[in-house]
Amino acid sequence: MWKRATGDRREAAAGRPGADGPGLGVGVQVYVREHEPPTGDDWVGEPTGVIVAPGDRSLRNVYGPLDGLTTWTVSFSEPQHRRDGRGPYATAVIPASLLIAEEPWPGD
């Protein structure tokens, strides 16, 4: 179980993914934000999942600055559909610029 960012943190993260929380990498829990402006390729809602592998790009830029080309393979918490109705998808390759890393829930 993990918490979702809200308010100021989410707004800051939308401008610079991972800037106010953990970085992206295999095993990191994430949610997928929408493009600005929204497109038919967007996911319905803000799906959550876990990064399971690097995406199409090589590992050479995994820890470098976000350049718009770095992608990650995300395994969704539950199957997801695209806004235009395609799906369901259990995994997808998603640009790092659309992923927001979340911190683990501290528990009770």
C-alpha cells in the first residue's frame, strides 16, 4: 500500500518528475499523469503501477537528466485502457516525463 501525492507536491512533480520524491528505477511505484493537452493516447484516470524494466531506450541515460526520450516499462496495478478505448493493457512502455514516483506508505 502506498500514498498518492496531493496539492503542492503533485504540482511540483508535474513540472519535474521525481524532483520532490524518489527517483525512477526498477521497483519504484509510480502513477502516470496525462499529457498537456490531453490526447487520445492518455490513460483513463491516473493509473498506478510498478516500474519493471527500462523501456525502449538503452541504460546509458537512466540516471542522467530527463531528455524526453527515456522510457520505462510499467506493470499496472490493474489492467488499463487508453482514453480512445484501446486496451486492456497489463504493462506499457511510458515516457519518464509522464511518471511520478511515489514514496512507500509508512503503515500504521
